[in-house]
Amino acid sequence: MLKIEGRKARKHKGRGARHAPAATHCTLFSVQHWLFAAMGIAFLLTARCTPPPDGGGNDGTEPVFPTNYRSVFAEVRDCRLGIEHGGVMFRVYANEIARDAYLDNQDPLPVGSVLVKEEFDGPGCTDDSDLFQWRVMRKEAPGFDPDDGDWHWQRVLADRRVVEDTKASCIRCHRDPECLRRDYMCTEP
Ligand code: HEC
């Protein structure tokens, strides 16, 4: 009897030892903790960077293209990989004023032309959650920027915050002779 109890006890102890990965539970638990902490930090960062509802956070600069551009613009360059803008998938939309002139490689394009380059950080151009920003050009009236074809340049994030509103970072590439002869338009047909 005693022996059996002893064996049972040992067996129990053994099983206890096998269940011992209390340490593992502990580790899992703290991993979860870290995840929560990371999510919290991510949330705080996002919250801090989200513009207030009045559209502020970008000095009130509005994007030069409408929110519904996909239904009123035409796709003039289909989905492809662009290496110049950092290895992103992109496609180009043109408004009614620009469409035919853009497709004909005209120089200059008419005043009021708007070109919207959608940039995706995923494998294609169909998943809108991969659409992270737009690069946009709008042809303004003569005198806006006579040195560079009177184009208004913008880089706009997916939440429509305008983060660049000048040609400063854009123009060195778009002055390439290949682009210049098509009024600063760079995308190959
Ligand atoms: C490193 C060079 C480079 C810079 C910087 C650059 N672009 Fe471009 N851009 C290109 C090239 C090349 C294309 C053609 C598509 C491609 O290969 O990505 C293009 C295409 C475009 C298009 C599509 C219309 C067309 O055919 O040209 C727009 C709109 C555009 N860029 C706007 C901008 C704006 C706005 C900026 C600045 C915020 C900018 N780009 C900065 C090289 C550049």
C-alpha cells in the first residue's frame, strides 16, 4: 500500500514536473504583454499623427485633385512597377482636360490638366489598403511657375494630408529631357 502511494506520489510529482512549463506560460504571458504595449505605443503614435477633423495638420493645404477622381478621371497608364519613386507599383489617372493630350504626348498640356499617380506598397494596384500616397501635378494658369511649365506639384498621403506642396523634391527628375519633351510627364506609354 505504502509503496503504491509512494509510486503514485512520485508519478504525480513526475506529472507535475511535466506540467512544470509554468515558466513557458509566463513567457507567453509576457509576450502578450509586450504585444499589447507595442499596440498601445503604435496607437499613440498614430493618434498623434492623425490630423484633427477640421483637416488641419497640413496648414490647410487642400489636395489639388477630388476624392472621387477614379470615377471622373481616366486611367492613362496601367498598373506597373516604378523604380524611380522607390520601387512601388503605380498607375496614372488624368482628368478630362488632360486625358487626350497626355495620351498624345503633347507639349504643353492644357491649363487645368491634373495627373494623379497612385502609389501602392503591395504586389498590385487593386488592394486599396496598399495605396499609401499620391503624387499629383496640376497645370496652373501662366505665371504660376513660368520656369517649369506652371505645374503645381503635390505629394499627398492616403489620409489626404498634403505633405509636399512645391516642386522642390520633384523637379530634378521631371526635368529629365525625356520628360521635358512631354511637358514634364515621365511615364512611358
Ligand atoms: C527620383 C526621380 C523622381 C522624383 C524625385 C519624382 N518623380 Fe514623379 N516620376 C518620375 C518618373 C521616372 C515617373 C514615371 C513613372 C515611374 O517610373 O515611376 C514619374 C511619374 C510621375 C507622375 C505621373 C505623370 C507622369 O507621367 O509624369 C506624377 C504625377 C509625378 N511623377 C509627380 C511627382 C511629384 C509630385 C513629385 C514630388 C513630390 C515627384 N513626381 C518626384 C520620377 C520622379
